[in-house]
Amino acid sequence: MTSVIRHLPNMLTGLRLVAAPATAGLLLAGHFAAALGVFAAAGLSDVADGYLAKRYGFGTQLGRYLDPAADKALMLAAFLALTALGAIPVWLTGFVIARDVAIVLAVGVAKAWAVSLEVAPLPIGKACTVLQVVYAGAHLAVLAFGAEPAFFEPWAAAVIAGFTAASWFAYGRIWFRAMWNALR
């Protein structure tokens, strides 16, 4: 029983990975309330797995990779589905995805060139993720409750783009510094 409890954070993260395509599928099928419920449950599971991993020392190497992957999968699925429905601007979804792709490619280049690169979440990156979750969640709620998003658009998209750019810049600075130090 103890080993099962010890792996509870990774199981919750695994469920969040499943929630990503489920959220997108429900959205695209027009089941907005169900999509919102799955998205909200996934968000709560993220809080729960983080708490369990830190509070009880249940963190694992797998969890350190799986948790951010699950977060990104959920955001990617939500943003793409919401964009397909016309709820989120295409340019914003492209910008959010471009940032994540750039970070993954930068880490890959650093690894390929054997450059020491400390990859850790930055406060601006965490803030960016939280705002993206709130933004996607707000759009899900608008669809689920039949409300009008005009009260928070387009300024909300601009805020998300600003935080995404700031986060991209912060991670880029770390990468450029590591590459510069490796070349010297």
C-alpha cells in the first residue's frame, strides 16, 4: 500500500496527460461543460501531485519530467481546440506554441553540444503558465456557460502574449549565457 501511495503524484500526473486529449475531444465535440470539468480536475490534480511530492517527499525523477510534460500537453490541447473553435486568436496560440518549441529546441541544442544548462522553472515561467491556464479556463467557462468573452478580450490576449514573451526572453537569456560560457 505504501508503494502505491508513494507513486500517487505520478499517477495523478498520468491522469493529467490523459486529460489533455479528453479536454480537446470534448471541446471539439461541443461538450463544453464536460471539457471545463476535465480541465478543472486536471488543474486540481496538478496542485495535488505537487503538494504530495513536496510535502511527503514522493517526488521522483520521472515526475520531474512528466509533470511539466503533462502541463504542456494540457495547455497545447486546450489552446489548439479553443483556437479551432475560434475562441482564442490563432496568433496567440502560435506564439505560445513557438515559445515552448523554442525552449525544447534550445535544451536539445545545449545537450547535443554538451553544454551545461540548468533547466529549472523560473518565476516568470510559472506566472506565464498560471496565466495561460486561467486564460484557457476562462474561455472554457465562457463556452460552458454561454457567456460573451468580450469583457476580457482582446486585452487578456495581449497580457498572455506579454508574459509569454517575457518568459521566452528569460529562458533565452539563460540559454545564451550558457552557450556563451561554453564557447569562451
